[in-house]
Amino acid sequence: MTSARTLGHPASAGLWLAIVVALIAPASAHVGSPDVFLEGFAGPYRLLVTIRPPIAIPGVADVEVLATTDDLRDVHIVPLPLAGQGAKFAPVPDRAVRSTADPKLFTGHLWLMTAGAWQVRVIVAGDKGEGTLSVPVPTLPQRTLAMTSSLRAILFVFMFLLAAGIVAIVSAMAREARLGAGEAFDQRARRRGRIAGAIATVGVIAIMYLGSLWWGVEATAYDRYVYKPLLATPTLNDSTLRVDLHDPGWIGSRRMDDFVTDHGHLMHLFIVSPSLDHLWHLHPDEKSVGRFEQQLPSMPPGSYELFGDVVHATGVAETVTGQFTTDALTGTPLTGDDSAWSRSDGDRTQIEWVRDNTPLVPKRLTMFTFRVVDEQGRPAADLELYMGMPGHAVFVRRDRKVFAHVHPSGSAPMAAIDLAMPGSSAHAQHQAATTPSTVTFPYGFPEPGHYTIFVQVKRRGAIISSAFDADVK
């Protein structure tokens, strides 16, 4: 296994013993969807990379590299800091193993040691030469690992036997150490053994008590180390929505004045109704540190949930969540990159989901392809880039416990990709790889359930959206 370290608080060796489960919103730039998906080019080779970060740090990430051709010979993977001097000096990479079931699939496992902004560098070699692809991976510890009941019982039995053995050995040493060869111990020897055994028992109990205190200190320390997402407080004043971000306290390196633009905006704000029959994709302005404001369009009365994507200068992305309630709202018309969709408007956008009969299951990379047709039902030839990409997709589970904003390049934000691969021109690659009428998104559902997939593209200067229901068994 290859290991490395990046900025953050290094976990001590005893942290893995913590058993208190801290249930929080899952890490990464998505709610409940921590896996990272990226489609990109390593030299001449087009790859589909899936990385499943560990839920506890330090931990092991699972890496899957799927080639689109069968001319790859070797795939190596290595974890590195996303930026800085550490990204320039790679340790010896691990070799990914080719799957016996699919010769285009390579798998591997990597240790990620600390919280922060990482990348997994994929180095490939084949008939066309060599290539490299870097995948941004935020390592945000989601919770401590819980100890199973069976393991707890086994360790308790071992602890009892070890403690009893120590007391028995000390007692025997005190009772028989002064006796000669073949000499039987008398009442005085027995008394020495009992006294020594009692002292040893007190000592063992004290050691176990101090060990319990140490265990608690380590568990508390790791509980503070567990990722705590930014908190969002939405406030509605007439038609102006204000979103105030607050840091609940996590690692000291997190800042709130270092947000960078992703697709031209500091925040991508998605507002949905509980029944997912309304969607607004907005881009509020940052008025001051941690404060964003957006003029809302007209909205029906009701309660709404918001998901706001922001990216730090380190490349770590976060999704903030919040709720607000409003009466019927008469707002301002949408402009620029802002868009809206309502199920009551009907499906007039002519976006079709191109799929076969393969069932949707969790934890499997799936290529979601959508075709745009014109008024005559023919493939549209007038698609334009929407914020630098052929399209945008939002995957939301009906209970809103899973949210993911995905592009044709995958789930990693472009700001992080630019840090991992400066000058990679990923936008141009995906623009060239997409047909005029279709757009494809790589994604894997994290859990079963009923989902809605919102798809947005741009035609002749107009943003069009549609929604599709997905049942994940």
C-alpha cells in the first residue's frame, strides 16, 4: 500500500479504536453521495475513474479505472496532495489489478492518511504510449468506525484472561520465589501470594481505568476531527433570499473567505420543493464573507429546501443545506445562467433518456445519456455550452437525503480539476467528445431508493430542463 500525508490534523495511531459513532451529513461536495466519478483523458486514452473515499481517516480508498478501449497494458495509482509542493513529489505508485471478468477494468486500494484536499493520480501505459489523469478527492472523515458486538465480546474475553493471568503470575512469584527446590510453601508463603495478588489486582484495575480514560480522550479527539459541514441560515426578505454561512468548527485550515468560482460562479444554489416538482438553479452573489444574496423569481407558496455548492481555493468543495418557507412570491424574471423547471409546465423540452433495460443498482458506475430532439423529433443540432459544459445534471433522492450535482466530466468540480491538472482543457475535451444532440453524465447511486434526475442543457441561448424518475433497487 502507498501512503502519504497532506495538510490537516494527523490522526494518532489509536484513533481507530474510537467506537462512538458521530452521525453527520456525509462528506464531499455532495449530500449523501461521497463517491467521486471522473471521465477524462490520460494521454490518448479515455478513462472512467471511480473513487470511493474511506468514511474514516486514516482509511483505504477503493479505486476503479475503466478504459474505453482494450489496448491498455498497465495502470498505476498513487495518492498525492491536490496542490503545493507535495503534489510534485510522488511516492512509488501501486499497480492496479486487471479484472478477470472485464479486461478493461482495473482496481486498486490506496491509504489516505489525513483530512484535506487530495488527488489520485492515474498513470497508464499501452499500445499508444503513456498518459496521466489526476482525480481530485476530498478526504473528509465522515464518522468513526463502530466496533461490532462480536469483536467487543472477543476483546473483553481476552482482556479478562490477560488480567487474570497477570494477577496469577504475580501471586505465584510472591508465594514461591523464596522456596528452595522441592520445598512446599507454608502459611506465610500463601499470605505473601495473597497480598501480592491483591496489589496486582488493584494495579490491573487502575491500568484498565486509565486505559478507559485514554480510549475516551482518543474518541473525543476523533469526534472533533470528524467533518462538520458549513451551516447555512436562509433568510427571506420580500423576494431577496439571503444565505449566511457559518463555520461550526472543524480543522483550523478551513476558511470562509477563499471561495473560488466554479463554472463562473462562487455558488451554485439549487432550490427544490419537497415533492421535487419544482427546481430552481440560481447563482447568488457574495455580498460579504460568508453572506450570499439572490433575487428570487416568482414562486408558489410552500416550504423549500436548498443545496448550495461552493469550492474552496484548496479544491475542497462543500454543499450547504437549508430550508425556508414563503407565501406566494412575486419575484424578478430569471436572467443569465439562472433557470427554473416545474412539473406542472409539462415536458415541453424534448429531452429523452437513452437507456436500456439494465436495472439501476447502488454502487455501480452508470453512464446516463440524454438526447435532445427538435420540434420534429429529430436530434437537435443547436446545443450550446451551458456554463462551459454541454449540460448539467442533478441527482436527488425523494427524501432529499442524497444530492449530487454532476457534469459530463463527472462529479468533481472544475475548480478542483484545474488544480489537479493545470491546463488540461477538460471543457474542450468534453465539448469535442459530445455529439451535437446528446449529453452523458457518469454517476453511481450511493443507496437504493426513488430518485429524480434533473437535466439541463442550452439551445439557441435558452436553458431548457427536464426531470426523470429513477427507481434504484
